[in-house]
Amino acid sequence: MNTVLALSGPSNCGKSTTLKLVIDMLKDAYPQAEIDERSYKVDRTLVMDIDGCKVGIETQGDPGSRLPTSLKRFVDADCEIIVCACRSYGATRTLVEDLSKNGYVIQWFDKHRSIEFAHQARDNESVARRVLAAIGEALKAREAPAA
């Protein structure tokens, strides 16, 4: 089953930072994976092949960002798992919701802004671990025999 794991929230709440943590955790968890990564000034995008399952991740989810291009790239590359950021409402959320037309099931992760830096860092780490666990579950579901 094709899956989208979407981090949704307002601007400056740590969505991109959280997804960069996910990328680093995923690389640590699957060091044998083939990776096509592109780094920009502060954001990253990649397609990672984990035992034949392609995972696409885009950290930039702001209006006017690379998100439309990256989502198209991930669909065209037959990514079974797409991980991305988007705003709580508006054009970027609609882009993610439109992936359901391509057969993707969307799982939402809400990201909130914290007032204190220490709380924000803990929240970013916590959400990153939840997203990583969801990637692991999607990979396991792919390997499970059909009933």
C-alpha cells in the first residue's frame, strides 16, 4: 500500500527540522540503502531505496516551495512511501491530499510550535521518532503476505 506521512503545522514550528532528523535516523537505521539526496541551503530532499522499497522525503513544505516538484518526482519514481511537510491548510495541504488520487493513503502528523527552545527540540525528536516508526510499519506491511 502506498503511504504518505505528512507533517502538518503552521510556519516556524519545526517541520523541516523534524524531517531532517527523520532523514538522519533513517540513514542510521538502514545504512545499506541506496540514497539519491539533494541538499539546499537549509532543506533536503531524497529518494532512498530500502530493500526495493523507495522512500521519498522532502523537508520543505512552505507555499511556493519545491513541494509540488518533489511530490511529482516521488510519484514518478514509484516511491511507495512519501514523507513531507505541509502547512495546516491551503495549497500545500491540498497538494498532499491530492496524492490520494494516485492511490496513496495519507497519515497526518500534527506539528505544533513550542515557546521554549528546549521544548521545541524535544517535540521535534518525539515527532521524528513517531514518523520513523510509521515508516518502519509501512515497510513491514509491504513485506507481509497478502491475506
